[in-house]
Amino acid sequence: MNNAFRILIVLAVTLTACAEPARCVEVSRSALTDPNDAILFGGTYGDVLATIVGERSGALRWLESEAYVAGFPSPGEAQITVTIDQPYQAWDIDVQRQGGNRYDRLACPDILQAEAEVAIQSDGGVLDATLAATMSFQAPDTLLYVTDVTDEDLGSLEFRPIEKGASLFLTLSYGSNDGPRGALTLRSGASSDSGDGVGMSVDLATWTLDSNR
């Protein structure tokens, strides 16, 4: 094998290794049971529980929805109560970066993952949803949880979208900066990975909860 051929082989192997993208990989997980358990990203399991667990009430705003769904309440205000139960399972997950090169800027934060039941009820039981939720945290005082919602989740409120194929999503945002918030959001249409296309997202209801339980 001549030297030029050897150089080409080494160059090909080097380029292949450099082309491998960096990715975040779970390397271990530990069950959390005691509120005093320390968690990888700082704080304790008890700090996370204090952020989410319990019953909170607040103002719900039904928004204009007639053009998007049939049967939702008319625009107006009501009361809503959101209850997040004590998680029945929780894990502290160690996430590390794998692959890539020193110029990649990919960050891989550790995660706390918790499974709990979330109950959402509005005045008169119009919205009456109970969800088995898998929630992920990257800080002890912040939760951003998004999940799809079906007719079975909604109780007496039916989801009948005007556009075929539209979906309904629930968002819960608990954080020290914006307080506990939530929304029911309709998404429809299709878009590319770059965000191009005719996809649409519109809030059908939003709410803000009391910070104190």
C-alpha cells in the first residue's frame, strides 16, 4: 500500500469521525423518594415538590373559538382549579454529551423526571380533565409541561375541530418568574422542520393560578 493511499484512508476515517454529530445520552438514573434527596442540577427533590404539588385556583379565560372548534364555551371568564398529586415515581437522570467535536455548542443538562396525576376542573365541570403526566424538570423551580389532550381527557367538554386533523394540547407552566399558568391550544396544518408551511397554533383558553396554595 503506497503512502498516498494510506493518507486517503486516514483522511476518510478522520472526516467520518468529525462528521458524527454530538448528542445527549442518558447515562444513569436514580429513583427519588425522600424530599431531602439531592438532585444533580442543584437543590433537592423537596424543592421540585414545593413547585408543583398541591391544589391551586385562578382565573380562566375562554377565548374566541367558533372558527376553530364547535361546542366550546363563548368568550368569557370562569374559575379553574388545577391539582397536581405527589408523584408516584421520580428519577434523577444523569445526561452527558456524546460524539461531536470541541467546536460543538450542544449542552446536555441533567433532568428530573416525575410521573404524577394532574386534575383540571373549571366552573360547573365544563372542563374536567384528569391526566397521567410524565413531567421533566431542568431546574427545581420551573416546570414546562405540554401534552396532547383527547375527548376522553376532557370530561363533558367535547373537542370537535372545524379543520380535520387538528389536535388539542395542554400546557402547564410553573415557574418563579411567570407564576403557574396554563392553556388549551389548537394546532392544525403541516409545516416543515424549519417551520415553513401552513401550520397554525391558537389558544382556545388560558389561565393564571394563584402562586400560593
